[in-house]
Amino acid sequence: MNAELCNRLLHKFSGGTTPVFPEKKSDDARSLCTALQVRFARRDFEELKIVKWVPRTLDELGYVSRGRSRHRPRDAGHLYGGPYPFVQTGDIKHAGLYLTEYSQTYSEAGLEQSRIWPVGTLCITIAANIAETSILGIKACFPDSVIGFVPDKEKADTRFLKYLFDTTLQRRLKQFTQGTAQDNLSQAKLLSLQLLVPSLPEQTRIASILSAYDDLIENNRRRIQLLEQAAWLLYKEWFVRLRFPGYEHVRVKAGVPEGWERKPLGDVVDVRKGKSITKDSAKGGPVPVVAGGLTPAYYHDTANVDGPVITVSASGANAGYVNLYHEDIWASDCSYISRTSTEHLYYFYLLLRSKQQEIFGFQKGAAQPHVYPKDLQRLPLLVPKDTVLSLFEEFVSHNFCQIKGLHKQNKRLSQARDLLLPRLLSGEYGI
């Protein structure tokens, strides 16, 4: 984080007064928080008097309605593949403050049985992933497992309500679904909740403070995408188009450069199986537990694999999903490839990502799909010479080291934001 970004965040706190960081730079979110605390210690707190917060239902603050997806069956192929973004509960769960990425689109036929929601709509999941929220950064459709909230601009700031849901309401909403066969939350139950909200100017003030952190997190996330994309483009140039350094002087026979070999993955690296740990057994520390999902299932206080490490989800709907963790992890319901297995870890990560659809094709079992280490071990590869692999690893290591640093910075920014959230949303302004 540079001085300009620090000043930007401090400007939001200080109402436009002189920033604390005229020249100083820091990459540590904790130092930013310390600076913010010092800044507030010097301020006149008379202007931070507690304002009146009043109870309101969601429909008193704007327009509320469920998404629309009337067609049955919903997997009908003619509904999909068009130009209209179709946001689902998983997309909302994995989004940040604003949702701009999606995994599916609607065709004209899909749009006819749905509707488009405007930019700025707060999406609230009511099935599968209960009470997850994100604000549409694009026009999009979503199904009836999502409730849309469009604020009355004279009554509500969407960002404030999103933070309110995430901090104080999510647990209450999930209690409505406990004990049911499948987690579901009705619109009626959602609208029965009383939300304590301040005046619109106070909502905007609080939301602006918190969103400054999310702005920095999003900026880092985009930088991560660009760095990984650059590594991916280099991989394609060297190992798909075969334009690696010195390729002009290497003979290629039947698509195989001289000195390269065709082998199964298991002959080149050691693909290991994780050790299962239940949520009840996990002790809630800083170490991510990697299981069958796209993100960590929960957290533990001990790692069983050192990072960086490649993981492949072993079971569930996402069995076969390839990911890279830069930190130490507990490998649970997954297969993994670590530094102890290969010096060319980033190459194998990009290779497996390039074969993602083929790996998904290894899934076995209808009710509970699985992808086992033995399935991955038989994956056919074209293995380059060690000299080429080592040179490639040297090039892309710079990208992945930067990615690791940005992930750490985002983690600290999230922690700093989450420390402020309950205080700012409790009706008081103290830090």
C-alpha cells in the first residue's frame, strides 16, 4: 500500500483535513490502522456524537423482490450461452463488495423467463449459501434463490446495508434455517427482520470508511489477475505454441521437441492425498483447511503441507478443481502437489489449469463425484527438458512472489476492515 492510497483512506476519515502520510510509504495494513487510530486520537470527538438509529424493515428502505427463473427444468440448454450475465448463489458467495464476475449467461430465451436487475442492486442469497451478499457492478439476471434489493436513494446506501447484513444480520438469518432438510430463507422471513439504521448521511459516511478498504482489496485482486494472466500467456507461448527460448534450433517430430518426453503426471511428480479433518475437529486458527470446495472449508491451527502448494478438490460438485495456495495449509479432502515433489511447481500449476476441463472429466459417482490421486497420476503430459522448465520457473516466480505479497496485504486489509465493522455498525463511531 503506498502513501497515496493511505492518504485516500485517511481523507475519508478526516473529512478532507491534512493527511497523516505526506510522504511515508507502508505495505502493512496494521501500520495503516495504527495511523488511523492516532489520527482519531487527535480529533475533536464532539462531532462524533452518537446519532439516532431507528428500526426499519428492508422494504421500507427500497424495492425488494425475488429473482426470477420460471423455466423447468432449469438445466435446459437453450436458456444459456447468450449475452446476458446470469448470477448464481456461488457467484455471490465468492464476490467482494461488488460483483462483476459470473459463471453463466442467459440466451434470449433465458432472459424471457427471467429479468435484468440494475447496477447497484444488493443481491441476498436465500438458498444453498444463506445470507451471502454482494452489490451488482453489472446489469445481470439471477434466479429465485436470490433476493434483489434496489435502494430508495433518499433512504438507504446499498453499501451500508451490505455491511450491515454481513456483520450483524447474517447469523440471525441463518438461524431461521437451522434444522431444515435444506437451508432456505423466505422473503417473508427476511422482511420480518428489523434493521437499525441511521440517517442516510451517516450511512454514507460509514459505508465510505469501510468501502475504502474494499477498494484497496479489489485493486490488489485485479493486480493478481494481471500477474497470473501474464504467467499464463508465457506458458502458452512456450509450451502450447512451442516458442520456448532456442526453439529455432530444436527439431520437432510428431509435435514433440527433441529432448522432450510424453509421460503420465504420476511419473513426473508425486500426487498425494490429503488427511481428512472435520469442522468439529478444526481449532479455528489461521491455517486454511482445503477440502472439496472452491475456497477453504474452515480453518485450523496447524498445517500438514507447506506452501506454495497445488491442490485438486477431491469430492463434491467441484471435484477436480485446481487451485494454488501460497501459504501453508491443511490438505483435507483434496489431492496435492508440493515443493517436496517438484522444483517446477508453478509450471505444473499452470499445466493443470490448462487441463482443467479434462480433470473435471475424471469425476466418478453421480450422487457424490470424486477425483482421486490415481486419476490425476494417469493424466498424459508432454514433459519439457529440465533446462527449459527451470528457466520458465525462474521467469514466472517473480509474478507469483508478487501475487503472494498481494494476497497477504489483502488478508491484513480484510482483518483491519473487520475490526472496524462491528464498532461502526453498532451505532457508535469509536475506533
